[in-house]
Amino acid sequence: MENQELMVRASWLYHVEGLTQAQIGERMNLTRRRVNELLAAALEEGVVRISFASPLSENVELEARLCQRFGLQDAVVAPTPMDPVHMHAVIGRASASYLDRLLQVRKPRSLGVGWGATLHETVKQMTGANEPEMRVRSLMGGLTRGSEINTFEIVRSFAQALNAKCHYFAAPIYAGSEEAHAVIMAQPVFQEFLRDGSNVEVSFLSAGDVTGRSLQVRYGLPPQADIGELVAAGAVGDLLGRYLDAEGRPVDHPLNRQVISPTLDAYRGIPNRILASGGAHKHAILLAILRAGLATTVVTDAESARFLLDA
């Protein structure tokens, strides 16, 4: 009984009145170690229950559930913006914060990046670092038209933010035909680049959807390619320019045999594969990628997280 009274009193002083453990020890004539034991016991025995009033606490719960459901190493859930136009900025801010921490703690020697509006926002919001021995590599070809984002500049921006070495992949995302793809991929320089890209320690990509909101749909597809045909073949979006079905399997379409990027099998060999995407138009491809185990970490928004968990 006396021990419980001490627990209640110490817990009240700590959680309600805001005293430090040292101040509580002085008030109650206890050692700081004893106060620490009482506070820990109060939580363990249910004398004190802690709840969070912040809406961000729900996001932390969603992160844990995503990891458990899809076998992820990590998850980051950002609040869903009221205006979808701000989604790239919100996901980019969350991704930048996560990358800052990961790069500082794990000190990877290589980082592979794709392109897109989310990556563009991410690199703008990164704190920056000084990693002259790190290599930042393109993982895929880029867009050769369209003025919204210079896809070839994104890898350079990451390298500049980290003061790291930059390795461009100066090629289009798709060859003009399967025959042209075979000629390109026979070149040793391209074989070496894809091999090096598949051997990075950390990759950071966004997923593409099959709507007009996708930069790739607007500017990246070869003239003869029709997004309607891809959808008819079962495509729900793309990763690394490879169009996938609802289970995360490449669809049977010539475009998947023209893409200039690592194969999905090679990509799976990267130990830390971060996927950053959000918004209702990305739900289907996000789910497909996670179902297929193609990502080890996901950065998304709360509404997308709830969709993934309810699917």
C-alpha cells in the first residue's frame, strides 16, 4: 500500500506538475534512482496511462501497422494535406527528414535515385551534408521533353545537397523499340551503369500512376505507346519505368521490354529501398509495390496509409 502511494505521488508530481526526477526526489526524500523505479512501475502496473492528444499519434500507429502488415523495415506517415496540390511538398518534407536521419546514422556509401515531383520536393527540403566519398547514382533514364522538371538534374541536386560524387545516367527512360533497346543494352557503358546502380546501398524512388497527373504518361512514353493499352494489360502504375499489375508483377507489354533501368530482380538486391508517394491516384500502385515486397521503407500520407491497411 505504501509503495502504491509513493507511485501515485511521484507520478502526479512528474506527469501533472512537471517536476523533474531530481526535484521529486528532494520533495519526497527519495533517491533519483528510486523515483525512476517508481515511475517505471506506475506505467507497468497501469497506475499511470499515457495518451496522446495530437493527431500525429495516429500517424505513428499507422507506421507501426504498415511495417507489420507488409514486412517493412520502416514507414513514415505524414498528415494528408487538405488540398491535394500540396501532396508532393508534404511527402517531400517527410522524405527529406527521413533521409537526413538515415544518411547521418547509417552513413551509406552510395545512394540511387529516380526522378519525379516528389523527389524534386525532397531534395529542396533536405538539410544537406558533407559526404565527399558518397556516390549518388541515377537508377533510370529520364525524360527528353517537358519543361516541368529536369529529370537529369535531380541526381545532381541530390549530389550537391550531400556534397557527394554524382553519376548521371544520360539515357531516355525508354528506347524507341525493342530492337533499339537491345542495341543500347549491348553497350558495355550501359551494362556497367545498370550494374553499379543495382549495387547501391540505399535507393530512393517514387511510384508512377496511369493518369494524366503522371509526368511519364504526359512526356515519357514513346509516340507509339498508349497508356490505355497498358491499363488494358492490367497496369496500375510503374516503378523504375516498369509497369506493374495489382500484384506488383510486370505486365506483358512491349514497353516493359524497352525500359532502360535495372530489372526488378536486380533492384530487389538493394538492401534499403525507400518508396515515397502519396495521394489517391497513387493508391493502386503503392499497394501493388508493397504486396510484391519491392520496398523496404514507405513514405506516404495518412489517407493512403489507411487505404493500404484496409485493402
